[in-house]
Amino acid sequence: MNIILIVADTLRRDHLGCYGNEWISTPNIDKFAKHSFVFEDAYIASFPTVPNRRDLFTGRFTFTYSDWSPLTSEEVVISEVLNRAGYQTMFIADTPHITAPGYNYQRGFSGWIKIRGQEGDPLTTSPHNIKLPASPEKLRNPERVRQMMRNSLLRHSEEDYYCAQTMREAEKWLEKNYKEKFFLYVDTFDPHEPWDPPHYYVDLYDENYEGEEVIYPVYGPCNYLTERELKHIRAHYAGEVTLVDRWVGRLFQKIEDLGLFENTAIIFTTDHGFYHGEHGLIGKSIITEKYQSLAPLYQEVTHIPLIIHLPQTKPSHIFGFVQPPDITATIIELTKAENPQTIEGKSLLPLIKREKKKLRDFTVSSPSIIHGSAGGQRVTLTTKDWVFIFGLEEGEKKEYQTLIVDGKVRIQRRMGKKVEPELYYLPEDPKQERNVFSKYKDIARRLHSQFIKFLESVRTEERYIKLWRVFKF
């Protein structure tokens, strides 16, 4: 069984037609979904970009022992496991953070290709003076936007966009290696911001706009944006989603042309979502030039797409909670590679084969917990009916240095009001607008207890668990 794993960064589940979206064009992913298993209850584990890849490569819930940081030489990774099983392994990515100097997420692969130019990659230095598309105070990092715009001047057509380059490299690699036993990992940063798809894709969703184009908004409360600007931001993001669909579709077509749908498991997913005004937020955290605070992780960020094609199987929608480490465990079972016994995820095959109705009763989605509640840290625990979002009373450690969420050094500290626990009853409040914590503290208490048991089950060190054991209701 060959394996192709495709990750599109920051892709909201509710922006795909196969998950119910009716206004964004995603025909290629939707077609793929019709012939695949569509997982309805997939949730993130470690947040955000780099920790998510660490989960995928190790099969562990890495937020329990690490932060945004390089892959260590001690961690067992899927590329090395499959190499030992006789697989040709290839890594192709334009996501900048996992290939940043010293991060080593390409470790163990037989070969790897990095597509340069995304976000603030210093690919070129000219022209020096670049006119920004919006007022600097509305942009999270004006200099990073300028660098992105410099890089974009090197493009001549849609084929030169980074997502397109990444998928084309994957196509070329498959043309030469399709007869091998292989594991191909493909990672595109799109639809992550700065949003700069071909403007004809933006025009599909908001034509004749004449205002500022806030393509890299300041993360946090979105009250600095007008409703008209928010609408155009959503159009830019939608344009990025359509761009990704077009070029992932090209890769799907190449897979079909090579006959690989008959002997290859193909997995398509993301690392997390993004707020576009929901809960009064834009982005996925709260950022100033020097400081960062962690925002609550609601469904728009935690509930993600996961679509898996398996040869000679009847496609269907799969219910039951699953998380990224489960993808790693599934790959191990599909390839019959030797299980390294470090994997904490659970294979999805029992769900697919209807041998089990569920793998777990809840999911845990979180940035690193190793600093306790310093910096506004919260954990999100999701069950069938409830979402519990909670931090603890800040102890002596109220802030620390961090690289989350984009690899830039900032001080993590709580900004704004005290972190309050939030409890939502999803059947009656799917948009998580009515916090019922004060009414159902007994349920919150039970969920907190389940969280502690989860930490113990994945062998979290006691020095980290003790930071979370006591919750004052």
C-alpha cells in the first residue's frame, strides 16, 4: 500500500463543499470526497502549525511535552519507520516553518524539496520600496507583507504560485517513482495568510471592491475592521481555498493518470482553522509586536476536514472522534510497518471497517501545556454534546518567551480580562455563543477529570500534569 499525505495549512472545514459549504468553489476536493471516507468528527490535537506536524510525524500528542520547536533527534518519526519497511519516502513542502533552519521536519525522508517564497521568506531583496495594500496598523507584520509582495513579483502566471509549484513537484516526483513502494508527504501553506491568490479568484466572491485589502490582518479582536473589510477578507480567503482546490485537483488527476488510486491510500487534511470575525476575533490568537496571548480554540479552529481514500473500499461518511496522531497509527497499519510503540494515536481502520463505533469519548485540542496557564493558555475538550474551554489560575509564572504562532520570538502573556472557563452545549448552541459554565459546573468538573486521565494515559510527565490538576470551580 502506497501512502500520499496532503496537508493544506489553515483550511476551514466549513469552507469545503463536501462539508456543506455552498458558496466556495471546491469541485476537485468534493469529487475526491465522493470516492473516499469523509470523517465528520476530526479535531486538532497540538496547535498550531509546527506542533501539528510534530503530531503527524511522531503519532504523539506532542502538546503534552513540547512547544513550537524543532524536531529532536530522539523522537521516532514516520519517515524513518517507513524507510525501514522498504518505502521510498519523499517530503515536498512550501510551508516555511517546518523547513526553517534547524527545525528538521524533513528528517528521515529519502528525499525532500522545499518551495521557497511563502510568507516572509527572504527570497529576494528588490524592489525595496513596496506600497502596502492596507494601512500598516491593520497588518500583523507590515514588513512580512512587503517581503511577500517582493517575492510575488517573481511570478508570471498561476503556475508560479507556491501551492501550484508544490503540487507540480509532487506530480513530477510521482511520474518517476509511481512504480516504487512509496510514502509521499505534500504540505502547502495555502490557504494561510497573507492571502494573495490570483485576483480573479477573489473576484468570484467579492467583485468590484474598492477599499483596503487587509491580506494579513492583526490577530485578535476584529473591531478595527469594518463589516465591508471583513467581507473582503473572507473573499480573499475563499479565493485561496479555490486556488488550493485547483492545484490539489491537478495532483489528484496525476494520481489517477498513473493508476495509483488502485494501490494507494490518499489522505487530505489540515492543521487548524481560522476566525473571520466569529467570536469577535480575526486570526487564531492575539498578537502585538512584542506580545502574544492565546485565544480560546472554538469549533472554527478545532473542527477540521479529514478525507481518506482507500483502494477497493466503498466510500462513506465516518462518525467518531479522530485526531492527527490517529493518521500516523493508520499509516503504520496500512503499510504493515513495525510499530515503534511510541505512537499514541489509534488506527482509523476499525472505524472504517465498522468494527468499532468510536475510538475515544472526547478530543483534546491545545497549544503546549508545559507552561501551565501562563500567557492566557487554555485547553479545549470536546465531547459529543459539550465543549469545555479552560485555563487555570496563573501561578508565579505569568509570561514566557515563545515562537508560537509564526516562529517569531515574542513574550507570551495574558492580554485583556482574566481567563474564565467556558462551557457550551453543542446541540442547542453549535456556534458556541452561550457560556453555561456557571449552570453546569458538575459537567465541567467531570470533563476536567477526564482531561487529567487523558494526560496520564499518554505518559505526560507529572511535572506538567501537576500544573493542571487543581481546578477551582
